[in-house]
Amino acid sequence: MARIHIIETPTRNLETPAFFPVNNFGMSGSDNTPRYWEDIPDMNTMMVNAYHVRESFVWKKLQNDGLHRHYSKDGVFFADSGGFQAKRYQIDIDPLKILRAQESIGADIASTLDMPVFPDDTIYQNTHASAIRTSIQNALLAIKNREREDMKIYATLQGNDTKVMLNMIDYLNKKANFDGFAIGGLVKKRSNFHKVIDLVYAVRKKIGDKPLHIFGLGGVSMIPLLVYIGADTFDSSAFLTAGSKRIYFRPGRNHTEFQDMRETKYLPCVCPICSTHSFKEVQSERRLIAMHNLWMINGELRQLKSAILDQDIESYLEGRFHQNPLINEGFRYAKMKVRGLA
């Protein structure tokens, strides 16, 4: 299922697997996210939240300049809708206003406004059915009313039941031709590896060759597992929030809090951050930790691509996960899915 795929965007071709760092505009629109794309050439990508953009101080500037002029002319920009905020804060968001925002700021890829389904929303509850209906209606509304034909539109999928999600895809495919699909609502399910694997694997098989994006799950251990079962692109703000919490992504492992690390002359990494700064310097500056964390994600993606090209992805992942019993169990389950044994 793991693959290297080319997504043709209005800006340039994007090779997958690829990661979209989530941009944090900050309270005053000052951008709390480091300008990582200037230092990490492989990661000239960004995820923005259209709802946050409309509510932030950068809204008028991005309307005038666009994302490419404001950040990177060669960057590939993915604009999320803000569905999570709509449910979490009980906000009524207009799907057409979100679509126009995504178009006006020059997004290369946009996701449709969804209504998230949380783990405690069962298929027997009205809230689950209502969320699915709303997500479908908004997806069809976006594809029907888009004014920029060059902007890719991904239909956002929600649900706690594989059959419901596959039925959702069938209905959407009968009504419109989406450029790709994105699965939302998995962040709160991430500890249930079997559930996440079941949903992602089933969707990948259903949508054929179309791109598949996973919202919110962009950790250095989760990405390899999801690439193995067919996911193409990911986004996360964890690299940034981890920096503020002094959490360090360890090479070949998961992560460690600086307070649990013994101070040494050399950090266990050769990225440009760790090679040119001391333990205390990195520990004391969240921007440096965030940049190191992005270098770790970038390195993981490169190793995954190499393993895919060598047709040796399973051997790579066996070595990658053997020190993490929890995710290694998830990988064993994923292998059974791929072999048709689960």
C-alpha cells in the first residue's frame, strides 16, 4: 500500500509522502511558526486554517498578497476549513465563506468544511448522522461553487464506522469528482491503533489512486505506520507545541522531554540545529526545538521514500518500531490487514 505519488498542484508537483506543518498565526498575526521552508528545502509546504485566517490579523494582508507572495512563491499551501473549531466552540461557519477564503488566499489544496465525529459519537446517535450529512452537504456545495478550477478540493471524511465512511465515499463519488480525500477526526482516536488502521486502510482501498490526506496525525512514529497502509500526506502542529513544552523528537524513536534527558556535550542528532547548538541552547529555545523536530520529520520521510523505492518498507518499519511495543503492535495489525488476515 505504501507508495510514492505525484500530486499536481497549481504551484508545482508535490511528491508524497509529504508533510504540511501547521502554521500558527499567533494572537497578533505575527506568526509563531519559524520560517522552516528557508532551511529545509524538502518541506516547502504549509497547512493553514481558513477559519483562523478569516479571524486573524493577517486576513486582509493574505487577501491582497496571497500565501505564495507572503510566505514562499514555490510553496504548496493546503487550507483546512475549520470544522474542528465549529464543533468544539459551537460556532456556525458558512461553508461558502470558507471556500471563498481558501480561494482568495491562493491555496493550492483545500478541504471541505466538515463536522467532526468524536470517539463517543456512535452511529446510533443523531449527532453522528447529522455530522455525516453536514459533511456531505458541505463537500458537494464546495465542488459545485468553486471559482478557481485549479485549486484542488479534497472531500473531508468523518465517522467512527468503516462501513459508514465507505458509504459516504460512494455517495460523494456519484455526485461529484473530487481531487482527493482527507480523513478528519482521527486525533482523538489516535490511541486506538486498530480503529485508525481500519479506517485509513479501508478508505485507501476505496478511493483508488486519488490522494489521501490525514488530518492532525503527523508524529514521527504515526507517519510511517500510516504511509504503510496507503496515506499520502499529513499535517500537524505537534512539532511546534512540542517545542513550547520542551519535547524533543529523538532520531529513530518517538520523543523525550528535555527534563528527562541527561545533559551531554552532544545531542543525539546530526541535524543542523543539534550540530551547531549546545544542549542548553536547544533546551532553552522553543524555536530551535521546533526546527529540530521538523528536521526529524523530514528525515523520516526521506527514509520512508528510500525504503519504498527499495521495496523494503516492512523491514525498515520492523527496525523502526521494535523499541516501541505499543506502535509495534499496531504495525503487526497493519501487516495482517495488508495480507488480508484481519
